[in-house]
Amino acid sequence: MYLISLSVDSFCQKAFPQIDHMIDSAKKVVNVDSSNLLFTKALAQSEAANYQDGVAQAILYQAVNFYNSNDFVKTLKWLDKWEAVIYKTENSFRISHYLALKGSCYGGLFYFDKSNQYLKEALIYADKIKDNDEHYSSLGRIYIIMGTNLELDSKRKNNPDSVLFYKKKSYLMQRKIIGGGSNKVGLIIQTIAVGNQFLEMGREDSAKHYLQIGLGLAKQYNFEKFAAESYISLGSIQYKRKNYDSALVYFNKLHAVASETKNGLLVKDSYELLSKTYEQLGRQIESVLYLKKYKAISDSLARKNKLESTIPADMLLDEQDKQHNSKERNYIFIIACSICLLILAIVIIRLLIYRQSRMLKIHNGRLEEMQIKLESAQNPTLKEPIDENALNAVILLAMNNDPAFLIKFKEIDGHFIEKLMTIQPAFVTSDLIMCAQLRLGFYTKEIARYMKISVRAVENRKYRIRKKLDISSNEDINVWMLNL
């Protein structure tokens, strides 16, 4: 998902200048922890002074901070906690912002039907906004989320032109906003989003045009924390054109922004991109260093995602309960349902903890175990142990989707391929590549990214391989490959 802007508020009535100044200052702070502290302080002071607009601003901007750190579950919990306060303001701009944030969070968690439901409601409130800048800001925010949902929803046919339509519509709304400073944050984000969409469509010159404009705006208005996506894309364009030194400059800037904003997913991307670029520059030490950092943070984020995977479903159930509850509902029935849900949640949490513990044990020693198994699988006449650099080089070939990957893999683990062909002689090259990637410990999403195919396509291939090798659905296919 993309970053969300901190909205347009400079034209709002400022009843408490000191609090408003604190909120405006917090918007510009790059460090997430520091801005969170300022928003928390502003919220406390607004409540003490009974300044309702200040309360609403602090609540929504705190939520934006959580969202921009890719913590969608935490954002939803925060918004649910303050829902009554936001609606009590009877401010269409605030309520539209609140609904759009919830819609974007559910989109980020791949609950697209729920997301679109909130976005439709956000549009209703946006149409009620009388101030032009607030109106355009709200519409721009909603349209960019709609475009992103359309882009990510694998159940619907991904039409790049339709995605571009919504993103350009958002961009045009943001261009209509008058003023500078924080009023331009939305324009920065939407300009970069349009550039990225052109890049997805292979239109590099158009992409570069919009990306550079977005980056220039971010620097001009001192909002470089929103320029991460621009650094990724501009660096990727230079990398594709084999201008590796220029690509390295962009990827280092990406890493600096990602680290300062504590965005785990962007830090992970920066490690991967830096490793690939250093490899192309022949700087193997730096390449291997960032590769190891990438693998470490990938495992950490994967564990975090597994722990949170059932929380959005529980939150959806809670929301459905709230929507259907009425004064006539029997309280005993509600209590009974709550007890059942609690028991179910306890069972699910126990299963998750068990699975996490088992997977953590596997991943912590994966590289070392792989090294040992590959060495023992070598031809007995070869005495030299496998060089760790050789293994890392094979992993880099897989990440780059290099045709030489399988050839190099056979050089260090030929017996694995022989065993596979003995079990299933009908395996074709694509099957062997997939099995090799699974043996190296790659996840489904990583394989999809490296091979430039959809997650669903990877899952279908894994399913066919399971059938051909008669691997039980209860057995971890990565572990099976590792133990072969």
C-alpha cells in the first residue's frame, strides 16, 4: 500500500493556536516515535481544553502515523477506540477522513469488499463538504485508495488503465488544492502514485516525469518522508538501464527514509535492492551483507504477519456484530456469543503460538542447516566444503530470476535434483526451479516477486508439485524439500 497524507487543515478555524501549532509541527517530524509523542501531547491538551477539533485532528493524524508504518491492525484498533468521538464532531471532512482510513486499512489487509464499503460511505460524507480544499483533499484520498484496491485485488481482472484512471483522478483533485506546506502532501503522494502506475505499464518516460515532479515537491515542502516510493522507482529505472551507480544513490536514500520512519517493509525492500545493486557493481562484501540483513528482516516480518493474520477477521466479526446489534437483542445471547468467540480465539491463538514456535525454530537455523545438508549431499569424492559465498551467489541468481540459477544450483546441490527426478521423472525445468527455490527457503510472495508472476500462480505450482511428489497438505513443503 501507499502512504497516506496528513490531510489539509491550514484553512480550518484555529481556536487554540498553541495546540494547532503543535499538531502542525508533528506532521513534519520524520521520526515516527517523535511525532507520535507530539500527537499524544496534543490529544491530551485538546481534551483538557475541551477543544474538539484538536482532539479529532490528533486522533486522525496518530492513526495516519500507525498506517504509514504499515501497522494496519493497530490503526484499526485505534480508530475503533475513537469512533464515537469522530462522529460526535459532525464534521464531514473529519468523518470522511476516518472512513477512508478504515477503508485503506482493510484494503491493506486484503479485505477489499469491506474496504470498498467504507470508501463508498466516505464519498457520501465528502460530497457534503462545503470547503473546496477539504472537498478536493477528501476525494483525492478516496480515489487513490480505490485505485490501489483495484490494483491489489486478485479476484478481479487487473486492468492497468482502470487503475491509472483512479490514480490520475486523485492527482487532479490534489492539484486543485490551494496553498503550500502540508496542503501539498496529498499532491506529493498522488503524483508519485501516478508515476508508479506508468512504470507498471512499462511507460518509463512518463513514469520518470511524474516521479521526479513528486520528488521535487517533497523536497520543496520538506516532506521527504513521503518520497520513499519515488526513490524505489527512480532507482529501479536506473538499475534496469544498468546505471548502477545512480541506482545506488536512490536506494541509499530509500534506506535512510525507511530507517528514519521505521517502516519495516520499506527497510526490507531497501536491503534487497542494495544487495542486488552492489552485486552488479562487483562489490560482493556489501552485497552479501545486505542480503543477510534482508533475510533476517524477512523472517521477522513473516512471523509478525502470521501472529496478526487472524486479528482482522475477528475485527470484521466485531464490526458485523455492532452493525446488527439493537436494543431488542437479548443480552444473554450476546454474552453467550462472546464466550464462544473467546474460546475460539484462545484455540486459534494457541495454534498460532505453536506454529510460530515451530517455524521460528526452522527459520533461525535455515541457512546453517542448508549449508550442512548441501555439503553432505555432495559427491563423496569432493573433499572441499561448500563456500558460503557460492550459496549466497545462487540465492542472488534466484532473486534476479537469472536463467543460470538452476545450473549453478545443480553445481552445489546436484544430488537433490537427482533425487527429485528419481521420484518424479516427469518434472520439467520450471518444476525443478520451483523445488530449488523452496529448498532455499523462499516464501510464496518472494517467489512471485522474483519470478514476476502472481501469488496465485505460485500457489498453483506448489499444489501441482505436492500432487506429483505426494506431499501431504499438513506438511510444510519447504521443510520437505530441505529434508530430501
